[in-house]
Amino acid sequence: MQVAEAAAGFGYDAVLVRTPRNYAPQMSSAAVLNYFRSVADRSPLPVLLYNIPQCNAYNLPIEVVAELAQHANIIGIKDSSGSVERIRALVEATAGAPRRTVTVTPVFAAATGRMLKPEAGGDLVSIGTLTGGATAPLKTRTKEVGFQVLTGLASSLLKSLEAGACGGILGLAACVPGACLEVYFAWKDHDLELAQEKQERIAAANQRIMTELGVSGLKYGCDFNGYYGGRARLPLLPVTAAEKEEIEGLLAGIRN
């Protein structure tokens, strides 16, 4: 809870809370419901559930997610199971969740709390500052939304969107955000042919970097593309020289 409170102090908009890691056999539905409800009751920020069974050895049951979706402070889920059918089932199971009013831009993109601050987002640099012109206020409107189902896998982003997901929280987007966004933008424009083409552009990079090389590969991908990645914490080992060269080849055509 201290982490959630610290995040609120830093101006974050939500917290991503994963399923408990240990004692998977004892993670009954009642135990998991109590855990997430307890966190959500005390968290000063809205809670996103995080399901990643390949790392946690526990797959959050869909019926449990449906119950948690009724909590006023649990607003969505990042599901990294890799199952598009599960995404579809989550969307259907949470369709009756309470709706809430959120602030969005005219194109329905999210308008975070930091973006809405008078100083144009605190540490965020405004276009007006870069161009020497006046800073115009951010135009916003409100929209009614329900429980947000997000995919965690770039390799199935398009299929997940077609299955009803509202977006994604993608590891690969840490090093090639533009290439991942292009899939979403093409889908939003109802250009499925272009969306599929953009999806295929990131498929090989996601498979090798995220699925096979993991955190170390992703961190080097961030370094290579001009972001900060750094070294992975032990016991993870850094990528080898040969793996670095491979990552550079995979990202060459999708760099920002």
C-alpha cells in the first residue's frame, strides 16, 4: 500500500496490481477476491488487475474478475495470458460492470491528471514551449466507460482489439511505442488490412525480444532506440553481443 500511496504523491493515475505470486494452490477465489478488494479499498489510486499466469503460476479466474469489476476502485485488467478467447470472455463477463465518467480529449484519447495540470503536466513539455508559441489549454470532454480490458501481448494486439479489448499495455511498446501505436490507430480507423500489416511488422520482434529474451532483451531494445533501458537486475543476465546484434536487426525497420 505504501507503493500506491507513493505513486499517488508522484501524480500517477492508476496502479497495476498483479496476482499473488506464492502459494498458488491456496489461492482460492475467496482469498483472491479478499486480496484485491482489500487493496482497492485502501488504494488512493484506481486499481488495474494484472494477470500474467506464465510468470505467476496462477490464472485469475474470469468469474473472479467479473466480481472484482463491480468494485468502484477497480477499473480494468491487463491480461497477459496470451489467449484471445480469454480476452473475449473477459469483455463479455464484465459488460455489466458499473460505468464511470472520465475525461478524454476530442479524439477520445486519455487525458491524465498530469496532462490537465495548469502547468501542462508538470514535467511534460508542451508544444507551445517547443515552438516558442503560447500554450493553449488542453481541450477535453467527458465520456462514459465501463471496465477496461487490456491485452498485455503485442503479438495478439489486433486480434484482442477485434475481440473487444479497448487497448493494450505492451512490453514491446517500451522500446518501439510508435510501431505498436500504428496497429491501434489503423484499427481505430477501421483499416483492418493496414492494421494487419502493422501487426505483422512487430510480430518477429515481439517473439524474440519479449517472449524469448525477456526483460534483458527489452532493456537493450530501449537503449538501442534512444530510451533508457539499463541492465536487468540479478539474477537475470544481460544480453550477449550476438543477441544485441540480433535485437538491432529486429528493430531496424520499426524504430521511432
